Amino acid sequence: MGRIRMKTKLGVAVVAGAIAATQAVGAPDLFQSLPADARDLDGMRWEKRPVLLFAPSEDHPDYARQIEMLREAQAALAERDIVVLSDLDDRTPSPLRQGFQPGGFKLVLVGKDGGVKLEQDAVLAPEELFAVIDRMPMRRNEMRD
């Protein structure tokens, strides 16, 4: 378990380059697909707070509910520098999917420092997600500035 977690933490960096390449200049998309070859999220470190959503398909009820709730909270996502990355292909598991080993639906919050801050196998209300983020020291500094 420790080895998987270590690989996952190291793996939460290459993905950002691929993601950044797909974003329009000046208009970052808050909702993106997690590239199938994603090994880590280092390219987002210190800039974004990735929320990873894993599900077997976009039709999975928990995924559909979660994505709808997050879409309704886009302004608050943008204010907290959140980007939502979806991995909806359990037939060809990405390295990140392999590291987190979701059994179905899973939400993972990664901090700007690259550390995993929250893993949950159930739908999470945006307010609860924001409360976790707003308690983080880096976010508190952002709110003061």
C-alpha cells in the first residue's frame, strides 16, 4: 500500500503539461478529461488544485450527480483555482487510476503542493469540498491577499 501511495504522490506531475496544452490561452477550462497516459500532476503544482473524478463511465449515477453539482459551482471552483479532471475509462486504466484504485466512483482532491488532501468514494457537496480547501493554510493566505 505504501509503495502504491508513494507512486501516486509522485505521480500526482506529467499530466499537467498535457492538460495545459489542451487549454485555450486565457480561458482555462475548469472541466477536462484526465489523459490516459497521465502519471502525475506536477505541472499544476503551486498553480491549481486538481479534483480527480474516477468512474467507469460518464453515465455512472454518482459521477453524473457530482459533475452536475460542480458545474453549478463554477465560480467558486475558479475562485479556488480548482480544475476538475475526469477519468471515465476503467478498461484502459491510467497510471493515476491504477494508483488510486477506484472501485467505482471516487473523488480525489490534490492540493497546490501536490499532496492528496481528500479521497472519497461518495458524492461530495461542493460546500464540503470548499470547506476542506478553505481550511488549508495556502488558501487562507490567498483569502487574506
